[in-house]
Amino acid sequence: MHGMPLGLMMKGLIPDRSIIPGLEWLEKGSSPHLAPDSLVYVGLRDIDKAERNFIRQLGIKTFTMYDIDHLGIGRVMDLALEHLLKKNPDRPLHLSYDIDAVDPLHAPATGTAVRGGLTWREAHFVAEHVVKSGSLASAEIVEVNTTLSDGQGATETVELGHQLVNAMMGEAIL
């Protein structure tokens, strides 16, 4: 099911969602759709071939860890927000923060713990910068799974998630 809620909402990704039992309502009337240009992925580093193909096919804006290394997290976030707000600078944004974007050194209790992710500080910057845009309307932290790490790793992941939620609620250095 990972990624399926987003996939179901993407315009043009699944031609006939009514074939999925219980989701017939998505094809009746004016069901909600997300346009690919309303998404940005930040911090990608481990995606499978099918995901890569969908991202390319749909033209979804992405910033990999290479981009973050090359440009810096500040520039990447500026470009991400510029992309999302270019058509409507007043639009509300939703931040779905996948904890596995963070390096497992800082967030080991997740299903996809792949080395080379965001640093602790970069992880906070992402949340803080979206808040500073003034456009953040809703947010969530996903992929925290405390059963996938020892006690200390689970605690560290939950603490980081808590700090990120605080940042998304506006907590800042000043």
C-alpha cells in the first residue's frame, strides 16, 4: 500500500479506479485529482524502476540527494516552493514528511532505512522552510515504525518525528 493513496489521487495514473472494490466513488462525478505539477519529492535516493518510470512519465518535480549535495538544502527548498507556488502563490500546501528521507543514523525506526539520507539539520530545515513560506496548511509524518529498531533507535526516531512536528507547527530558533 505504500504510495497507493497518492497514486489513487494522481490524475491519469490509474485510468479506471472504479475497478478497485470500494473505490467506485472515485470515478463518479467530479472526484478529486492531484495534478503531477502539484507535487515535489525532496531527498530521493532509493526508488524502484516502476516508481522512477511513473515520476518521469508524469513529470513530477524531484530533488534527489545528489541535488541536495550539489545545491544545498536551502536552494533545493527554494526551488521546490517556487515550483509549487508559481501558479498560485496563495495556495495552501500539505507536507507529507516521510521519515525515511532522513538518514537511518538519525531515524532508524522506519521500513526503508537507506544510508545517505537527510542529516538531522537538513531534516529540520525542510519543515522550517515550508512553515516560513506561510503556505503550510497541513502536514503529517509517515513511515515511523518503532518495531523495526531497537529501543534506542525507536526512541531516537520518535523524538525526531516529534521535533519535526513541532517545527511544522512553527517552532523555530527565533
